[in-house]
Amino acid sequence: MDHLKIAAKSIWKERYTKGFAFFCPLCATPRRLGMHPKPGQPIHYAQVFSAAMFFTLITWSFFEWKGIVSFVPFWIAFEIFYRAKVRASVACKKCGFDPVLYLVDVDRARSAVESHWKVKFEEKGIPYPGSTGTRAPALEESEAAPRKKAVKSAPASDEEITQ
């Protein structure tokens, strides 16, 4: 049996995909980003370093070897744009949930989801529930208590059955 398990395994290794998969915590929709959520992958360093080297070569007459220090401002600019791109793509298109905004301010995240749904309802021509500004009246204490069903007792004698 062990030979079958070994033979069933593929000799090809799974290639690391750049995508980042997760589920939306609000609507449980499977999501996938086309990039890793955090910068700092080896390819990122290579890209920024090659940009810094190109900048150094272009400005060689002015900066000479000091132009290599341009890696730092290039990295800062890269990280700002990369994080903004991830931030824009991480929000759920179906329910409007934004996990980054949720980490910063829960109330703003709730209002963002609510405004997303208001727009969705308006697109369909359906009035948004609660748009009148009034909420459903709260149940009184007597109504909030669970109601018991009236249960008939079993007939005690044959006379009750015939009646």
C-alpha cells in the first residue's frame, strides 16, 4: 500500500503562486489577491535595486557612487504605492467589507458597509431597509419572553373521548 501512495504523488512540486487567498470575514466569499499583502519579497528588492542602479547610471556625472543611496527613497515610494494598491484591492466587492478600515475604526467600517449596501439597493431600485430613519419598535418585556404553547392534557376517561 505504501508503494501506491508514493506512486500517486506527483514528482512536480507545486509552484508558489503570487496570489494571496482568503475568505471575506463578513460574507464568507473566497477572495484572491494577485499579490502578496506585504512588500518585501525578493523580487521587490530586485526591482527597486535595479531602479536604483538605473538612476545611478543616469545621474552618474552628478552623484557618482552616492547615487546608490537612492535605493532608500525608491523603496519608500515603492512601499507607499504597493500598500495603497493592496489596500484598494483587499475590500470585498460583494459586501463592501474593508478589513484595513475595520482594524482602524470599527464604526467607520460598519458605515462603509452600510453605504455600500445603500448604493447596491439604489442601483436595483429597491428602497433600503431602515432608510426612513425609524427602526422597528423594540419588543416589550412581556412580548420578549418566550411563549409557551397550550398543551391539552390527555383524556382521563372514556367519557371525555366520546364527547
